[in-house]
Amino acid sequence: MEKLLTVVIPSYNVEQYLNQTLESFVIDSQWLGKIEILIVDDGSKDHTADIGKEYEHRYPGIFRVISKENGGHGSTINRGIQEAKGKYFKVVDGDDWVDSNGFQNFIKMLERCDTDFVIANYYEVNDQSKEKTEKTFPQLEEDKKMNLEEVITKIQIPMHALTIKTDILKTNKIKLDEHCFYVDVEYVLYPIPYVKDVTYINEFVYMYRLAVATQSVSMAGYQKHMQNHIDVVLHLAKYLSLYMKKQENQTENVERIAYMRTRIAQMARDQVNIFMSFPVDEKGIKEKFIEFDRELKKINPSVYEETGSYSGMLRMLRKLNFKAYRFIMSISKKRNQTSEE
């Protein structure tokens, strides 16, 4: 590999944020030369590509703009994997950024790493108040090579914390859904069967911007892009089913299967909450809910069962074969409102 780290910047109409994003990667020259920043312009209609080209001109061999037709967040990561020349691979969205000092320290420590996954701290930054919330991993021992099983029995790995050895992604042909939101969980889970070891670097690197009105993770966003969310849950459930089938007569991957099952079941529970967020009489939602639940059971019964463990409402709906749907959903909504108050 020509570089130590490839950072892919998925970018779609992010001219408002991109200068801050790219400038945050400008570190001391002795470390800057060890990285490449791929600005993957996903068919933007604004000046995203022009801003990227300014940095490409100022820092040749470091920043590079890749312009492509719009294909969604997953397509930009897929293209980044294809183009990556770094030993390690990281994704930083075009409206987020890195803490420059933390990132430089991270690069110094990454040079000594050879594990498949590297985990680092990050901040959630409220876009309105600018308040920063630390996201750390005190359960993990710093700068120590750990088996994956040791890590996944202690924490859930967020995408923002994760750096992956590029060979894991290339060799195993990891590919995310395209024209689709909510592929972050795919990015974390698809490599799990192939990862052996993990290092935790106790530095704050990623700055994750929250409270942006257009974010797909708002409930309005979830409702608008509900089919995307359904598709990702079912694709992940199918991926796990195939992995479980290969491991039927083996016991050493029990922790990996449990980790993936729980994370997918949590995402399926989120889908249940999305269904519940609609008005009870919203046309087509009940039918969509029933279809999703039946498909999940068919694809991966173990994920289906674990999803039910998170929701008494869902267990009741299943027990009654979705009869009394309106009554059960109304009661659940009232209980949720009461608990929120």
C-alpha cells in the first residue's frame, strides 16, 4: 500500500460544510504525506466538487476528487474501497470533520498498528448549541491487540469510531447497498466474519455533527426513507443467515453471531418504532408492518425472536396475528407519550 490511511469523504451537496471538513485534515507535513483524502462527489448540484478541487490543487497527492453519478452513501464508500491505496480505511462524511490534533496523534499511533479493526473516540457535536458529547470506550484496554470476541462482548462498534484494514474490505469484496440510506450498520457488520483483532486508540478523532434538520436519522427522515431502512434490515438478516449456515458445525464464532444478531435485531426494533410513529390509520402502514415482520421471520428466525424481546407491543401483535392492531398501537402510543412526559 502506498499510504498509511485512506479517508473517504462521501459528499453530496455539502458546500456549506466541506471547507471545514477538508481543512481539519491538514496536519503537519511529515504526517500529511502518509494519508490520502478521497472526496467522492456523489453527483452534487452545488460547488462541492469545486471546493474539493481547490484542496486537490493545494495538496497534490493528498486530496483527490472523484466525481460520479448519484448512487447514494453506500456507493461513495464502495467507490472509495475500489480506489483506496491506504493500509487502513476510514469514512468521514462530508458534513462532519475530525479534531486535527486528535487525528494527527491517531496517525502517529496507527503507524504502529497491524490489527484488522482500530477503534478511536469521537465527539457528537450539536449543530445548534455546539455542545460536544464525548463518546469513549473505557471497557477496552488502550494500545493493546485484542481478539475481536473480547471487544464485541463489551461494546457495540459505531461507524464513527471505526477504522478498517483496507485488505479486509478489498479481499472479501465488501459492498454496501447503493441508492439507499442507513448503510452504516452494513459497513460495521459486513467485515465482522473476517476480522481477527482490534486495537483501541484513546484519542478523539471524529467530530459527528448532530441536529442537522435534513439528517436521515430524524424521525421525519426515517418515515420518508422507510423502505431503505426495511431493505437494509432484511439484507443484514440475510447476510447473517448465510454466515450462520456456514458456521452450523462450529462453536468458535458464537460471539460474532450473537453480536451481529443483536445489532440487526436492534435495527429491526427501530423499524417497529418507525411503524409506530405513523398515525394508527395511516394508509398502508399496517400492511407494510405485517409484510416486514413475516419477511424477517422467514429470512432469519433468530433475529425475529430477538426483536420480539425488545417490544411487548410487537409480541402482542404477533400473538394475535396483528388483529386488534389499531387498539394495540393506540395503547402503545399513549404509554410512550406518558413515559416521555
